[in-house]
Amino acid sequence: MQIQVKKFYYGDIPDSGSGSAPSAKQVNPSEEWPLWEVFIRSKQGLDHKHAGSLHAADAEMAIENARDVYTRRQEGISIWVVESKYIHASKPEESGMLYDPAEDKIYRHPTFYDLPDAVKHM
């Protein structure tokens, strides 16, 4: 005989009429809620930096949770959230094929220019 164990979380709302908390499947965010990547722009910076990840039901909830988790000390002025499944990245094993073509374009590396002495901080 198998015993079913229900997981209850702080703030669970009981099912209507049953008087018990919802089943673990209904409230387990890691199984049903998508993963979101959080990017924060600080007051001193111009770019957004990756701050971390979180699970949320939708974009609005992801922004609110990101605000609560990653900007508790009011260090951010802008939050971006992106669902993780929409992020595409290059593969490390393909880096040679991706970056090697830039080596044959010497004009991108101005090491062969002679600068006059009057030019400073270049």
C-alpha cells in the first residue's frame, strides 16, 4: 500500500469546499511554472546585467518577484525578464568557427597605424 503525502506551502489557499490545501502538483512552481532569467540595470550603469533566475507563472509575476528578490536595497532602476526557453546561445565547442573569421580582417585591429605624439589617450 502506498501512502500519498501532500506538500503544503506557506500561504496555500484551500480548495473550494474541501477545507484542505491544494495538491503539491498545483503549487509546485518548479514543475509547472516556466524559468525566467532576470536582468537588472543599476543606477550607476547603462546596461542590464544578469542577476539570476526564478520561476513565475507569467511575465508580470516574474517582474514582481525579481523586484522583491534582486532589488531589495533599491539598487535597480530597470528590470528585464526573459523566459529561459527563448534564450539561444553559442556552443563553446563551436567558438573557433564563430570567432576565427575576424582574425583575417587586420583593419579591425589598428596596430599598424603610426600615431603622432600630439595625440594622447588613444
